[in-house]
Amino acid sequence: MRVDCAYGVTDRHGSAGARAGLVENDRFLRAGGRGHVGVHAAFTCSDDTLEAAAGLAADHSTGVHIHVSEGTADLEAGYRLEQLARDDWLVVHAVHLDRDLPGTIVHNPRSNMNNRVGYARPAGRRNLVALGTDGIGAAMLDEFRVAYVRHREDDVTATPETAWSWLEAGWRLFPEALDDTVVWSYDRMDPWSLAFTTGVRALEVTVDGETVLRDGRPTRVDATEIRAKAAEAAARLFTKLEQMP
């Protein structure tokens, strides 16, 4: 898997917590890690934190990964970021963004529906648009399918090609992935076929010449062990949540 990391800085834990988050981003990037400077969301950060994140990103010749105007609580994000945003930023959600900002807009249709924040209308933006999930899942073909039907709901003339272009925009963020190979369980990997065909999955994936998925199973890790440990961690988390007042 190709990864671009970002640690989400926020003032929710006070200014000291925000500074610690910036330090962690700086440490990771200085160590040669691939990524952006992460900001949780504009509305959870002070102007000073936003300016510091933008400056840190510039120092590392990278952009900022930030949630922008996802919901109505963040309506002022465009105004606050207008003088800071750059072309190498990842502007995530942009559902209620009231002005143009530079950067790539990352459209997360399933997450937006789950949080009932509205439809982002990404097709109306001048930016490059890429598809994301905001952590609600990892199946990008499912995300493409939902992106298409949401677009179609908003504009009955829409075709799957537009949502497919958002999916393909991932190659702009990871151009080396064009040399990777995937063997799929379906032989018609085109937008019109996949918009109406569910259950398509990867059978084999080769990254940098190494087969990392074979017969639908990862070769580097034990998937069964990971799922078991994840289930244990989830149970502990829910126990703590149930104990909260």
C-alpha cells in the first residue's frame, strides 16, 4: 500500500496539544516520511495553529491535509484559509465551502451521508477532485459507485465517467502507482460496468515489483491475527464508552 501520512493537529487539547501535534508532524517529515502536515479541521484550530501548520508545510515543501467546511460548524473555513491554502493542499470535504481555495478537493460521499452534512457538489469545483473515504471504509470501488449515484441524484445528466475521473485522480497524488498492477475478479474494469456491478475485488496486487496480495490474501501480514486483535481493541473501546457518564 502506498501511504501519505498526516497527523491531525487540533486545539481541542489546548494550545500545548496543538504544538505537540505540530512537533510530531515536523519529526515525521524530517525523518524522511512521506506526507502532509495534518490539521484535523479548521473549526477545531485557532488562527495561530492554522498559520503555524501552513508555515511548517512550506518549510517541508509539502502541503496541508485539512478538513474544510464539512458541516455548518465550519462555515468560516474558506475565509480563514483563503490567504494560507496552496495548490499542494488536500482540502477534504468542502461541502459548505463558500469560495474557491487552491488545492485538491477530496470528496467523501459515504462519510458525508453518514454524518448528514449534505452533498458537496464537487463537479462544480474548478479544483482537481479526488475520492476519499474519511475512514468509513476502504473499498474505493464502493466509494466510486456512491459518488456516481450522488452525482446523478443531483444532476440527472451525470455519467459514471465523472466519478471515475475522481477515482483516477489518486494517480496524480501517487504517480508511481501507475507502475503497480492489480488482477481483479471481474474482466470489465471500466466506469460504466463498475457503476452497476458490485462485489468486484482484487485478487492479486503487485507494488514496486513485490506481490503484496495473492489469492485475495495479504502476503506481508497475517490478516486473521490482525482482525482478531482489532476486535479485542474494539471491545475494550466500547467498554470504556459505555462507562462514560
